[in-house]
Amino acid sequence: MAAPTIPTRVDAEIVEAAQVVGHALQRNTGQQVTHWARVGRAVEESAAASPGEIRRVLAGEASYDTLGPTAQAVVRTLWHEAIETRRASLNYEEIFAQAGTAYAELDEDGQVVTRESTPA
């Protein structure tokens, strides 16, 4: 039986990121937010992964290589989620069209297709 849920407010940015990442990982938005909350709780409770050390690495103030395996795993997960969120927000077709720049991409068969763009 699933655990009971309690309505709560979550920042729109978190919800949007959870939708994108959750879809990629075959979780619904609520499941993804719950997963992130559990990961965060585990990190904060873990002596092997200091939240301060993780924050410093994410901010570029410390080296990833100085972290232990648990903290490195957390950082990799956070990097992956940030990259997926950013990727999902990009629309290169629109960007190239606005710039009037041609671009190439692979079709479903792996063949290179060049797309001509005209400024919008």
C-alpha cells in the first residue's frame, strides 16, 4: 500500500525540473520530488557525504576529486539532473531559425540531414 500523501507547495522550478527528469526516468512528478527529498535526507543524515562539501563542489569552489564515493555519487546525480533539465529547455530549431543559420541533424535512420533556416 502506498504511503499517504500530504498536499504541500513546491517551487514551480522544482516541479518543472521534476516533470522533465521524472519523465526521463519513468516517474511521475510526485514520485520524482519524493525521490529527490529522500536523496536529500539521506545525504544530510550521512556522515559520508557532507552537504557543505557537496555545495562547494557544485559551486565550483572545491574539487570533485576530494569527495568520497557517496558524495561523488550525489554530485553526479545532481549534475545529471541539471543537464537533463537544461537540455529539455533548449529548442535549437527555434534558435537556429531566429539566427537564420542552417544546421545538421540525424534522422531516424542515422542519416545526416541539413536544415535550412530563415530568420523569423
